[in-house]
Amino acid sequence: MTATVSGLMAEIADTGRDDARGGYSRPVYSTAEQDLREWFSEQARRRGLDTGTDSNGIIWAWWDTPFGVRDDAVVTGSHLDSVPGGGAFDGPLGVASALAAVDLLRERGLTPAKPIALAVFPEEEGSRFGVACLGSRLLTGAIDPDKARNLRDPDGNTFADVAAAAGLDPRHVGPDPDALGRIGSFVELHVEQGRGLIDLDQSVGIGSSILGHGRWRLRVLGQGNHAGTTLMEDRHDPMVAAAGIVTAVRDCALRHPGARATVGRMVPVPGGTNVIASAVDLWLDVRHADDAVTAAVVEAIHAESLRVAAAEGCTVRLTEESLSPTVHFDPALRSRLGGLLPGAPVLDTGAGHDAGVLAAALPTAMLFVRNPTGVSHSPEEHVEDDDAEAGARALADVLQGLAGK
Ligand code: GLV
Ligand code: MN
Ligand code: MN
Ligand code: MN
């Protein structure tokens, strides 16, 4: 039996629903994300794929060749974790499409000449531990394992403790040259997160590049005090400075065409209605196609933040949490995808993906499926059923072309 993408997506439609925020909240290694990982593993096992989790928490499901050699594999997959209050498709669409593509290839009678593997990466969003694509960064050595082990979630739990509770041995997270060495190419299918395919009136496109992007934390330090007894002129209120910094972030990005800069999360410390905060943490996300411009925007934001904070008698500390340079997908692999999907448009994206991290180690490519709202990281993200099935067919065509005889 051949599963449809929409049928598979319907099976997980209730997992991790967040009625308070809307959409889905599936932080890595939460009950919701673990349930999805179990669902995927069960789906893979049902298809006879040899399925297991590696030391970095990446699930691999293998469709071996008759010779059983795991070398030069064609790998596809995505992630099952989400941002808080995210859409249904960011991540799971690529996972469901991978399963559906296996069914389509079986239906076509394919005997792979190269092994095909499906992969599910943990903490792609960085929503829980702050560093996006943590699984693929650990796999490729793009993050120091000690730094990863010591990352903390908003409740103060370390990644090491959470990983251990999820059944991993945190001592063994880190670069895995054997796992990487088995992969010949990686193709990630993903819901498009902007309006590119809408404007082109196409259901499926091929990825060209990912904007360079990074995350920084700005800690604004002021003086905690009493909301009732402290005169307005006596205050060093970091919330007032933070408000000015948020506006400065927008203005600095506007001065650099093509730049995107966002403060999506801000936490006052200690956080009481009748308390002037002593500190405020702001998390900053900056992206641009030119890494030098990203650096210039961050520098401008830092300078502006120092100025705004000083005017309130506050100080600011800026810390880099992660940085990913602009990625251009492998030109040879991209042109093979172009040959396998004639007429498919080529487009870039401002969103980060595990395919972008893996691109430093091996040839990677992406397929995007139209999102009729053009909105993502929001419950409004959407994919029509026909487009989802077209995406799975395109992925099957690509896997067949890369792994078939
Ligand atoms: C993840 O989706 C990101 O681009 O932030
Ligand atoms: Mn994603
Ligand atoms: Mn995302
Ligand atoms: Mn992403």
C-alpha cells in the first residue's frame, strides 16, 4: 500500500498541538517530539527499513541494496521538532514525504543500486537549546560537544541531562565520521517558508542557497528596584533600554538592503509587574546573503545598543550563540536535480536547514513545496494536498535518479 503525504500528516495532526499559542509546540525530546520520533520509527520499520538512533539522536532508516553495503548512500529527511506555536509542515513535511517517496519507489519496482536512507534530525529549530541544527552540527563537528552538552533550555536543564533522559549517552555526542562517510548525497524536502513558489505559480522548486544567519544574545543590565517608590528620573530600567534596542535592530537592518534582523524573544529578570527589572535578555536573529553584511548589521546593532543603553544608565553585553555562513548547494547535485525535475524553478531561502549544515561535509540539495499562505513559523503555514503529493513524487524521482540503476 502506498501512503499519501496528507494521510501521514493526518496521523500526527494531534501530536504537540498547542491550543494556548495556536499551532504546534514540539520542542526536541519533549513528549510530543518523542512521540513523533516513535511514530516515524514505527512507519520506517513497517516498510522494512533497518531503523535506529545514533549517538547524536539522529534516526536513520535504511533501505539497503541487495549487497547490503552502506556506502555512497542517498539520504533524505528533515526534522520533527518545531518552534513554539509553529506550523504543521516545517520539518514533518520532509519526513512524511520521505516515507511516501519510499512507497512510490516500491510501487515503481525500484531495486536501489545505492542504499537509500531516511534521516530525522533533532533540534533543527534550536527552540529548546538555542542552537539551530544541533543534531547535524554535532554530526559534522560544527559545534564543540562540550559546548553542546552545557547548553541549557529555558528551564535550566542542560542538553546533557535532557539527552540522557531521552536515552542517549551524552558522553558520546559529537562528530561521527563513520556516519558521515556513508552518505553520498543528502536531499531535504521542506515546505517553502516564503512566497517564491506562489509568485512563480509552481508546486515544487529546487533550492539554490540559504542566507547566512546567526543568533546573538544581548543582556541589558540596569538596576532592579521598586515600581512604586523609585522616581522616574532615578531609574536605570533595562526594559526601557530594551525597547529602544528592538527599534534599533529594525532600523539597522533597514539600512542594509536584503538584511533581516529580529528580536523574537525577550526575558526580563526577575520579571514582576511591580518590579523594575535588573536585567533583560534579548535574543537577536540576523540574516543576509553576504556574510560581511550580516557582520556589519550585528556590529551596527551592538554600537546602537550601547548608545541606547547608556542613555538609560544601563550597560549591554553581546554574546554570539551560533553563526552559519551563506550556503550555496552543490552545483553538480543541483543540476542533476534540475535534469530529474524538468521545469522546476530554482530559488533560495532565508530559513536555515540541516541540509545547510551538512553542505559543509557532503553534496546536499533541497526541494521546496509551495506554501499558499507564504507564512511559516506560525499556525498559518500550509500545504495543499495536491502540492504535498507532487512534492513526494518529485522526491521519489530524485531518489530514483540518484540511487537507481
Ligand atoms: C529555522 O527554521 C530557521 O531558519 O530559523
Ligand atoms: Mn524546518
Ligand atoms: Mn523552522
Ligand atoms: Mn529551519
